[in-house]
Amino acid sequence: MLAVATPEVLWWALLPVLFLSVGGLLLLTVASLVRRLPDWLPQAWTVVTGLAVLVACVPMWCEVRDEGPRTTLAGSVAVDGSTVLVTAVLAAVVVAVALLARPYLRREDLPGVEVYVLLMLSAAGGVVMASADDLIVLFLGLEILSIAVYVLAALHLRRIESQEGAMKYFVLGAFASAFLLYGMALVYGATGSTRLALVAEHLSATVLVDDSMLLAGIALLLVGLAFKVAAVPFHAWTPDVYQGSPTPVVAWMAAGVKAAGFAAMVRVLVTSLGTHASDWAPPVGVLAVASVLVGAVVAVLQTDVRRMLAYSSVAHAGFLLLGVQAADADGTAAVYAYLVVYALLATGSFAVLTVMGGDGDAAHHLDDYRGLARRRPVLAGAFTLLLLGQAGVPFTGGFVAKLGVLAAAVADRGYWVAGLAMLGAAAAAFVYLRILVSMYLEDPDAEAADGSTGPAVPLGARVVIGVACAGVLFVGLVPGPLLDLARDAVPVLVGS
Amino acid sequence: MDAAVFIVSAVVVLTGAAGVLVARNPVHAALFLVQTLFGVAVLFVLQDATFLAAVQVIVYAGAVVILFLFVIMLLGVDRAEDLGIEPIAGQRSVAAIVGASMLGLLLTVLLVGVDGPTGARGANAALGGAEDNTRRLGEALFTDHVFAVELTALLLTVAVVGAVVLARRVRGPLQPMPVVTVASATGSDDASATGSDEATATGDDPAAEADDEGEAG
């Protein structure tokens, strides 16, 4: 037998994936062997795992900064700033969702281990997506992430809406995965490799006489990725799934899945297919404007706060796409800064919604927020800050994030795109204003006014909302550190 | 010799395929499918693609058809079906058109010979001897694509965990639908029942549909 040279493995670079996947599987094994697991253990285990990943990110960041980006496992995993940044975002969201999940599960009387297991496995898939330097690895990461999220969406077994939303998400998601896979196959056919670095190398070294196959591949890739990040017209699942799924899970969908999706999109489109930016940037611009406008306008028509935030997340996806279509380092840095801020805003907002949901997770109508400022002034104040952040009001992180992507679009001479997106932002502000008016200016219902002080806010939710608000304010007042971080995180292609 | 093997296996493949179409009993159709798949495996061997041939036998003839048979027997449809009824109106004519156009496309590609642009050659493009092919595939899987192989394991684990979670019995009463209560929503205690409930729930819920239309406008 001939000895086969196995690829070099940088174990420290794989630590986040290993922590999350092994953590999830270990919890699963222990939970299935031990008859009565202490109530607090799964949550604590998830939080510890998430924090361990966050801690592991620090030396990774330093290593990448000092030694430069590199690849491992024969060029299928990229170790660069964007990997570390998105991994850290995902780990932080995992911790936040775990903190929100336990009081939620107890309130809804749901079994309490699967959420954490699937959350960690899903996050492992997200980290793989963020670090994938190979189309096959990217696809596998996306599937690990998605399948876990489909099940998480259906986890409220007694709510038929949860099942309905999960079914829609699953069927449409399977379609989107098929599109993505077909796109990958065509790109592979046109370039002869699934390695992103080799794809880029091939495209920069050769001029294709007939690039129809490549363009078809890029188009299909775009469909698959746009579905994952919920961009118009691939957003149809968003409101139903956000409305039906358990609210802590929605926080993961909004913050985690979107972050992983955009990390993958940036790496594939901007860094690897950058030579063909003139082909894919205009359609991405159209997707961006359509998402911002449709998301903002349709959100105004909703009366369910979860549906409102679902459409507003579509609008946010549009803003993120604005940074992607700029197709340069500035745009990419703006996307990463936006992702960090949006992760704060989304987890914070959905933490408030988790608290507000009440028994049965049903009290999400706009009327349920009437007079909240009088019943729960601190909660209402925090929600106000998060909504203002989502609207992009100055001195909040949302302003910094929106300014970044708009500046990137303008610098790329996308005046029309940027102008229309600003119009959409103005329309979206109306949505958040409606919730604020309901909280502050309208009187509470008669029954709610009878001395009830509104929903109880568990400790975990307090921590999440507090950290999110502090983060949003900090980025709004001192944007420098985040912007530097995002600039350092712009992915670089390293040939294998 | 090659030609003789080709002709024999082609006959095996074609009679099997015809048998799948003609057989009245679904179980017989599945067995004819096995015959076709074995014939294709022989064709693969003829092309020196021994690994593919083995996979063809193990995965398709071994696993996939067995699953078919499981489903056929579990659902209790192991008897002749009345093929006169069209389950979906107009389905057959559409299928005929699509099939004919696919055949046309294939013939065009074969006869006209569209020379599509492709890039560099893939890792397993160069075919050597019989063992070489298998070894190359194995090498590629455990060197270049080792991470993908490991991730596939994780993916399958996630899928199994998800299936078990969804197939579990529901504790406690179901929450009523906010708008329209579904008649069958009371007794769903396994995954398949829940799945069918969802289908009816999404279809029968006029409020949700109206809502969707409102959003589209």
C-alpha cells in the first residue's frame, strides 16, 4: 500500500466547530442515559459551551492578526478575520438564546434538552458555513444549520402554528437547498474546482469564451443564499415561521442564521466570484432594494408584532445586501459591522417578545403592547431603544450600521440603490413608531389596567436585553472599535 | 467481448425498465427495478468504474429498492393498482410533453454535440486501471474532502436527532388553532399524523390564506 499524505489540520482553528458539535452530542448522550437530568444542567452546559467558543475566538483572532489568514484541511476551511468574527457572533447568540430558552420552556411546559442540543448543532453548522472555503463544505454546513433550525421551529409540539411554520420552512428550504446545490454544480462545471480559492484563481487567470454556465451557477447560488437570509422575493416563509416558531428560536433564526448566511454569501460572491462582480452585483442590488421596500411597506400593514419584526428582518436583509452589492472591501466591512449590530438588535428585540408572549406564546398582537410603558417602564424603555436602533436613529448602533452600508453603496456609485433604500428606511421607521405609540400613548386594556404589572421578566431575559441595549448604545456612541474590527475581518483568499 | 457484454446488459436494463412500467403489482415493479440497476452496474464495470458499480449495487439495489419495498408493503398497496384513474387532472399529458422534450434535449446534445465550456479537470477525471479509480476516489475523500466526509456524519446525526424529536409523543393537550380549529388536531400523537394535520391546517385555514394574499398586495 502506498502511504497517502493526509492534509494538515490546524486544530485550534477547528475548536469552535468541535466545541459546539461535541458539546451538543455530549449533552444528548448524557440526557438519554441519565434518567432525571437536573433542570438547570442543559442550559448551563449550553452557556458554558458558547462562552468557551467565545474565549477560543480571542487567541484565534490574535493568531490571524499576527500571522495572517490561512486555510486548513487541504484548503477546505478558511481561518481569517471573518471566520472568527462571525463565529463569535454565533456563539454570543447561542448563549443569549440558551438564557432565553429555559424560562420559555418552563412557561410552555415543553421538554427541555432538545432545544439546546439542536441549538448547538445548528451553531456548529453556522460556524462551518462562516469558515467554508469549499462549496461542498459550505453546503454541508448550511444543511446542518438548516435541518436543526427546521426542527427547532417545530419544537412547540402543541402549537399547530409552530408545526405549520416549520413545514413551510422545511419544504421551501429544501427547494432552496436544491437550487444552491445545482448552482454549486454548475460553478464547479465551469471552473473545475469546488475550492473557492481555486475558483477565483481559475476565473482570474482565464477568460471564459462562453460563461453562460458560470452565470447560471451564480444565479442559482444567489437564489439559495437569498432564501436563507430571507431577501425578497425569497422571503415568503419569514412571517409565518417567525410567527409560529418558539420565540427564543426566532431570535436564533434572525440573528444566527442570517449572520451565517451573509458570511457565506460574502465569501462566495465577493471574495471568490469577485471577478464577475459586474454580473452578479446588479441583481443583488435589485434584491436589496426590493427587500428594503417590501419589508418596510408590508411591515406597516401587520398587526402582529412578530410578523412586523419578521418583515423588518427582511428589510434588514436588504440593507445587508446593499453592502454585498458594493462588492469591495468597504462594503464587506460594512456588512460585518451591520451583522454584529443586527445580532444585538434582533436578540434583544426577540428577548422582549419572548417575555411578552405570555402563556401559550400567543400575546403578540399590537394591542398586547398597549400601555406597556406604564406597566413595565424599564422593559418598555429597553424595547424602545432596540426599536430605535432597528430604525437607525442616530446615537444607536443601527445608525452606524445603516450609514456604513449606504456609504459603501454610494462609494460604489449605486446612487439609485442607496436612495431607494433610504426611502425604505424612512418607511420602516413608521413600523417601529407604531409599536412605540402603542406602548406609550395608548391606554392599557381594562383587564390589564386592573393592577396587573405586565409579564414577569426572568433573569436570563434581563441579562440578554440589558447586554443588547448596552451594546447598541455603545456602538452608537463609540463606533470606532466595531468598525476597526469589521475592517480587519474582511475575508482574504488564500491559495491552498 | 465488450460488445457482447454490453448487448446482454443493455437487454437486461431495458427489459427491467419495461417491466417497471408494465408490471401491475408494485412489488413486481420494484423487483424489475433491481434488475435494471444490476444491469447498469454491469455497464459501469464495463467502463472500468468498479467503485461506481459497487455503489450502484450496494446503495441502489441494496438499500433504495429495499426502502421502496418497505414503503409499498407498510402502506399495504401490494396489489394491482387501477391505472385508469388520473390522480391529478392533466398530469399524464403534461408528463408526456415534459418527457418528450427531455428526450429531444438529450438527442440534441448527443447528435449535435454541444461542447460546453468546462474548466480544469477534476480530481477523479483521469481514469487509469480498474483499481486506480477506486483508490483515487478514496484518496480524494480522505485527503481533499476529509472535512466534508466528517461533516456528513454530523449532518446525518442532526437529521436523526431531528426526526426523533419530531416523532415523539405530544405531552398535554394541543393548543387550539387561533382562528379555525382543525377537526383532526386532537389525536395527533405521532409524526405522520402531525404532518397530515399540518397539511389540512394550512389548506383549510381561510384566515391564513387571506392574510397571505393581503401581504402579496
